[in-house]
Amino acid sequence: MASWAVLNEQVVWISQLATGFTIVCERCVELGEGFPSVQETLSLEHTRGTMSCPRGHEIRIERDGR
């Protein structure tokens, strides 16, 4: 029998006008790894993007459309 786990996707919502931001990697916090914050940028032309924290955890960025 195969065993597998479904990991919850990390999604961070940023404001419509944000181009630079600092976020906390939830996976790093859950695992007790230090310095879970990550700095990133997303140009105003993009409504979404992806990034990875220094430990390789993937984070999806979504721009709030309101």
C-alpha cells in the first residue's frame, strides 16, 4: 500500500499596490526552524507569483483584486 501526505499549499495575499513585502513561511514555523521570514517583490503587472523560502518551501503569492 502506498503512503503519501497532502501538504496544505501556502498562499499569501498582498495588497493591490504592494511591490515589496516580507512574509513568514508557515512550514518553517511548523517545523520550528529559525528565521522564517522571507523578503520578496512582485511587480504591479503581475497578479500572482511563486517563491521559495531559503529552506525550499514553496509559497504562492496572490494580489488582492479588491
